[in-house]
Amino acid sequence: MNRRYDASKITVLKGLEAVRRRPAMYIGDVGIRGLHHLIFEVVDNAIDEALSGNCKNIWVTINPNEIIVIEDDGSGIPVGKHPRFKKSGLELVMTMLHAGAKFDTKVYQISGGLHGVGVSAVNALCEFLEAEVYRDKKIYYQRYERGKPLGKIEIKGKTKKRGTRITFRPDDKIFKKVKFDYTIVAMRLRELAYLNQGLRIELTDRRTDKNDVFQFKGGIVEFISFLDRTRKPLIKPIYISGQKNSIMVEIALEYNESYQENIFSYANTINTHEGGFHLAGFKLAMTRTLNDYARRRNQLKEGKSFTGDDVREGLTAVISVKLKDPQFEGQTK
């Protein structure tokens, strides 16, 4: 059957409608991975506060009926009226894709980048979301259902706290199954605590009374020890850090008795599963440095050299870079 295709057939989705219509484009899928990405997206906003020096504590709570509460002691989402859009900063962040202060490097020198789906997409995919902002000694509150505000911001009272508290429940109409896995959440929060030295992240599961506090003064050096906890190390962890052209680099590594390599790379605390220049550069530098070292000490035969596989056998390493305006492959980082 011939169906006429013209301009009238083009559909334009407004606001967060596109997120609800095609959620996998924003969170990867509507299964376990996408479900947990809702938590991590909100936590990443708190991590950005920590990277800017404004946040020292993050609390994540899984409640019965799969209601999630995420609170931080950062600066709090701005609640004043935006001069252009004539809405509060909170409502803009919650209802408009790509709205936020990460686009302004004067506010966030370092953040998880501009390719995150944002808390607005989380809002769109939830049955309800409640935002409480502790700012200017006041408690500001707004409730949303399936991405739409139910009213204007209310002032609920006074407080000495500062920060943001987000409460939400994923929408059963979107996700195949709404059931959070404590282990999946704990793994990511532990990882974030290692990558943000000294940051305290507390995870509580009120369904089972589980509780963990993740805080590591040793940062990625402790991360290496954790990764190699079932392997026998051959050396003490080596830690290297430096900064050049506004790019901060941290590397921790050690060799163990295994034959596998285990290298984890991150950009602004986001796991770069598919690699990147930071990982490729590290591998090249490791191979070149060990070859140069061996040649200077006449430990290599004429014309022979170590390959990358030789150098990385039994190596566990963590590479963490922090930089302005990172570019990630893929919508969900």
C-alpha cells in the first residue's frame, strides 16, 4: 500500500514527551540497567557538587515500594525565577532537557559532562518525583507526576541545612519491572567514593535493613587494593598524580600474580567503558617507559622489546582524569 509521506506526517514531541515515548534513547533500556540509571543520574548531580567543593555527604535510601530518596549537602538547586524562561530554576532543571549549570564553566569547573540525560529525564520516567531544596535557610518543595509539575514551588518551612533531596518512584508503565538491586547500587556508590577521595556516601535499604557507608581517605589507592582483594599483589600500589592545562590526572597501579590485566578508566568519575585518549595514552606510556628502563639497564636483547601485552600482564590500574567539557560517546555515558 502506498502511503503519502509529506510534511504533515512529521511529528514534533514537546517537552519530556519524547523521553516517555522513547525512554531507551535516554537511559539505555527499560530493564534493570535503565532502572538503576535513574538513581545514578541523580547521584551524578550530587557528585558534580562534590567535584566543585560544595558537597561532602550523599545519602541514598531505598524504601519499601521501591521509592528512592537521594539527598546531598551541596549548594541546593537554585529556586529563583529564570530571566528568560520566567520559571524557577528548579522547575527548569526538572522539566527541560539539557537545562542546568554544567553548561557554564564559571559554576562547575568540572562535571560529568553535557551528555547526561539529566534529572529531567528521570522526572519524566517516574510515577512521581518530589524535590526539596534547602537554600537560603528555607525549605522549598515541588511535586511532579510523570514529568509535570502539580503546582508552583512552596516554602515548607525553615532549615539550617543546605542541599537537595529528591524522592521518586519509577513508573510501572515505563519499566518492565520496578525492583532495585542493592548490590548494583552499592557497587556504583562504592566506586564513586573511591574516585572522590574523602566523600562520604551512605546507602540504606529499608526493605531489608541493609546499610553501608563508603568513604575512602586513600582514594584510588584503596580502590586498587579492593580490586585485587582476591589476588596476591607483587608490589605495593604506585600512585601518580599531576595537573596540566586544567586537566587533573590520577593513576594508581600494582602488579599481581594473575595473568590478566584489569584497567579501569574514568573521566570526571564516569566510567569510560569504551576507552578514550586517557586509556590509550596510559597504555602507550607504560609500554614505552618499561622498554626504555630495560634498555638502559641492558635487560633486553638487541632488537627485542616488550609488547603491550607483556607489560600489562598481571596489571591492575585505575586511571581517573578530571577536565572541563568532556565529550562522551553515547547518550547515557
